[in-house]
Amino acid sequence: MKKLMTTALAGALALGAGIAQAADDVTLQLKWVTQAQFAGYYVALDQGFYEAEGLNVTIKPGGPDVAPAQVIAGGGADVVLDWMPSALASREKGLDLVNIAQPFKSSGMMLTCRKDAGVASPADFAGKTLGVWFFGNEYPFLSWMSKLGLKTDGSDGGVTVLKQGFNVDPLLQNQAACVSTMTYNEYWQVIDAGLTPDDLVVFKYEDQGVATLEDGMYVLGSSLADPAFADKMVRFVRASMKGWKWAEENPDAAAMIVLDNDATGAQTEEHQKRMMREIAKLTAGSNGALDPADYQRTVDSLMSGGSDPVITKVPEGAWTHAITDKALN
């Protein structure tokens, strides 16, 4: 009997230890496909930073048909990565998205134009065809055009908007004078296709005073009301920011980790290493906590659209420091 009791006790202790060590599941939805834009999360997974925080993290790649806001609204993710203009537009439409961390300090968004299309400054946009990404990525562009006083319906004196796919073909094929690019991705596709920097003029949104925040971490406000969920997010943010700082310090190694996680095999080592070096410039200076001044700059830009602003009222409750205060201290 004593032996049976001892065996039963040992089994119970083993079961209890297993329960205590069970990791909490977290599903992250990326804004785009697996690439160095998301290196910090893949690094945190690869280097065991999530595991050390008691988390079992699943990273879901995005794509042209994936809208992070729709994914989280449908219960397909616990946390999503999105650009703030898209997140705030979704919030105004009724989805309670809340920014809990902001790894990206600077914007990488640009318009890249051909000089031979007659574009030397924003004053030359009128009458031109401009390639623009949609699916929530158009909002910074629309704010910029509103600031310039340019209509986007193709009418006289305005611009014609070409709904741009996620490539730079319209620029290469002279279908558009300018196309949307990121400093870390599409710009280099243009260069790799044979055009030189001397053939181009680039307009960084940062330099035009219309930069908005990109690649923040968003959750549903209702989820944050659950202390257990909030605790998971504290650990998730802490581990993710460790991943980002590791990636900044080890860009080539981080790029290789991204490649190891690219199930499609579509990415190349040269492109991902170059992308990671550019991405490190955008995450530099952020410890993960949202800078209220950066947030306000984004809101002001989105509301400056005259009769057609991206958002029509000042958001309330759209961000919190509650998670980063605990994660970073």
C-alpha cells in the first residue's frame, strides 16, 4: 500500500510539474510574408526568448489577401502587426484595436519616381499617374495628397491613382511616374531591375512631414481586460523586443534566421541581409514603448485631409503603455 501511495504521489507531482511548465500559446499575425521586416519575432523564436518567457508562439505569415485587422476580428490571432493608419481607420469603423508596443520608430515608406517622367519635386505630381498600395496601406498617401491639395480621382490638376500590386512593374514599364516603395524592399527591386539611383528621385514620407507609424503590435481592447491575457502580452513584448535588439546587433545572422523560416523559399540571402540592415535603421531608437509624440504626429497627419480625412475624430483608447511599462521595467 505504501509503495502504491508513493507511486501515486510521484505521478501527481510529475503531472503538476507538467502543468506548471506548460507554455502559454500566442498566435502572431504578420502584416506581410516572411521577410526581415519581421526579423525580431523570428529571432525571439529561434533564440528561445519566447520559450524563456513560458510562451509557445505561432507566427502566421501574411500576404496580399491577408488583412491583419480582419484576422484578429475573426479570432485568428492574439496579436497582429499593422501600420497605425490602417489600425486607426479600422478602429473608427468599430474594431477595438489597441497598440501595445511600437518596435518601429521611423517610417520606411517612400514614393520612388523616374526622373524621365518629369518628376523632380512634389509640385510635379499634378497630372501624373502614381502607383499606390491599398488594403489599408493607402492611408498615408491619401493624407499626403490632401496636404498637397491634390485630388486623387484623376480630375484636372490632380493625380491618377494606379492600384499598385506588390511589385514595381508599373515604374519599370512606364505605366506610372512614381510607385510606392519601402526603403528596405521595393526600392531595391527597382535598382536590381536595372535602374540606377541617378535615374530616380525618391520622396520619403518622413522628409515630407507626413510619416505615420508602421509595424506596431495590436490586440483587441476586450482581450486586455483579461489579466491572464495581459500577462501573456507583457511576456510576449519583452521577448519580442529582445529579438529586435538582437537582430539590430546581428543583422546578417538575423537575416539567415528569417530565411530558415521562409517556407516558400522565395527570399534570397542577399536581399534579406540588405533588408535587415535597412530595417535596423527603422527600429533603432525604440525600446518598444510607443512615443506619444509619434502617435500624435500620426493622428494629426491622418486628420489633415480637409473634407476627406482618413479618420474624422480624435481616437480614444487607441494605445496603452500598460504592457510595455511592465515588460521593459
